[in-house]
Amino acid sequence: MKHKVLLVDDEKGIVTMMKNYFEMSGYQVYSAYDGKEALEKIICQPDIILLDINMPEMDGISVCQRIREHISCPILFLTARIESKDKIIGLQAGADDYIVKPFDIDELGARVEAHLRREQRKQDQSVVRFFDELAIDYLKREVRVNSNLIPLSKREFEIVELLSMNTGQVFDRERIYEAIWGIDGDGSSDTIMEHIRKIRSKLAVYTRHSYIDTVWGVGYKWNG
């Protein structure tokens, strides 16, 4: 089955170049030239989205924020912006990676393949693990305490997934950031700390057990 890629950029020349490349590489390609059209094309259920940030009317950040809670596929931003604060804003909005313009088309293709392989590995993890009253379904991406579903965001679940699949192993904030957001993220200790705070808060509604321990001066580990 062909992977489906949605290309979103208001520069038609760039869209045409990417479309030709990905079609020749065996992808099923959909394209949009602004944020509003991108939202309409989401119905195609893409496996990955390449999304320009600087677009008229609705920019890429707004599109990403609008769809992220409903769309779990990787979103790669295409942008000329290279400031750390811009990257952090984009990653916090739900992006998985940044591609800086002008880019090498073969490198872009390799990044897309890498993200799709990562998604496939996640789909293959049809494993349920139990930790006392807590259960994690890695295929359904669900965490439950007894019968209560914990409403975790995509990023929060991925942090739980990483830590719980490596019980007892200590991860520093930079390693968590790299594993979840990608190797090209600038990293933000505050971002990791805030996500873990939210996870703990949501779990605390249903259990007194602390499943994520802080190893002071080092990082975090799963306490099953």
C-alpha cells in the first residue's frame, strides 16, 4: 500500500518539485496551497504532512494546532525560520520535525522515510503492559487506571510509552526530547518538565502511586 503524503505550501514551484519527487518515489501525493485548503485535504487521511509555516490567512502553526488533537501522523514544518524560539513554538504546537528552506530534496525524502518507519514501529507494538492498577495499550495508545481512561495528549502518551517500555532506566530531559521530538529539536527542559507535570496530575486523579520518578540531577524513570 502506498504511503499518503500531504504537501502544503503557498509556493507552487516548491509543491510541484516535491510532488514530482514523491510520486516518483512511490507515494500517493495530495497537495494544498494554503491553510484552509490543507484542512479540507485532511480527509485524505495522510500518513505524513509537510507543512509550510509562512502562508497567508492561516499559517502552518495555526493549521498544526487545529489538527493535532485529531491527527496523529507526523507533521514536518517547512520554513525559512531558523530561530530557536520559532522551533520551540512549532514543536509545542505539535510538529514532529523542521525542514529549513532551501532544503535538499533527497534529505527531505530520507527524513520522511525515517518518520514513517518510526510510525510503523509504533503500530507494530500491539502490546499491553500492566503496572499494578495501571494498564498501557501501546497499539490503541491508551492508558487506564483500573477502568478509567487517562486523557493524555499525543506527546504525553509518547513520554509514557518511552519511559514505561524501559522500566527503571533513567532518561535525562535532553534524551527524552530527542526521542520524542526528533534529533533536530533544540531541546527544552521546561517543555519536558511541563509535560511530565501534566501526566502526573492526570494520573493522580485515580492513583496515589507515582509512576514517573524524578532522579534529581539526572532525569526521569518509570516506576512500575
